[in-house]
Amino acid sequence: MKTSTYLSASAFLLGVCALGHALISMGTTRWRYNIITGQEFGLFETCRGRRVTCEITINDDADYVKAAASFMVIGCFSLLTALICSLFAIFDKRTVAYKLAAAFYLVGGLLLLIAPAVYTGVVRNASSALVDFGFSIWLAWASVAIGILAGVVQVLGIPRKHYSA
């Protein structure tokens, strides 16, 4: 096998990890929580305690929460498209598939970057000492790093044209 195939397969595995982290992050309610009351705030729902009395609140949430949720969803779709392009690059060996996969990984990583950055910036500026960040936002930050790393690995896997002199 060629090096480009190994690198594309590595980018695929990294992309699966990035997408998994992003999906888990979106589905959990621990983006921020109140240390005293135990109330948890996710992107789509809020719980009064640890997964107790949860209700969907995305429609009533502030604009920054809706923006973060939107960028997470769009970033996940970009990563999913990148995974499909990576599979084509691994098995079909067309150069355009390598380039598309790299572009979608990098765009997906950047889209995922916006979501936790906006959320962190607004919550950190507005929160009191009683509100802290939970594991969900750290998973979102991890998905950013892994998604961009998958893009870099995919870029390195693009086959080079060798010209003979």
C-alpha cells in the first residue's frame, strides 16, 4: 500500500474520533453547571440535577447557545462528509477525493472551533463563581483539535506528482 493510503486511513480514524467527541458533546448536558444547585446546561436541554427533571430549552435559550448548537451541527455534517470522502480516497484512489476530504476536515474543524469559543467567551464573561464548565465543552474542544489534526494528516496524504528530469 502507498503512504497516501495509510495517511488517509489515519485521517479517517481521527475523523471518526472527532465526530464521536462532537456528537457526545452535543448530546450531553454538562456544557456548564451550577456548583451549588447542580443545575446543568447543555446545548439543547437543561437539567435541574444530574440528568433529573430535564427539559428541552433550545427554543428559549440565548442567541449564543443557538449559535453554538448550529455551528456544532454544521461542523458534524462537514466531518461526516469528510469521512465519506476519506473512504473514497482509501478505496478509489482519486486525487480529488483526498483534496475534498482534507478540505472538509479542515472546514469542519474550524466550524467546530467557533461553537465552544463563542460559548466559552460569553459564559466566562457573564458567569459568577458558582457556574463552572463541564465535560461536554471539553469534549467539544477535543473534537476541534482532533478534527483539525485529521485535516492536516489528510493533507499530508494527498498524492504528489513526481516529475522526472
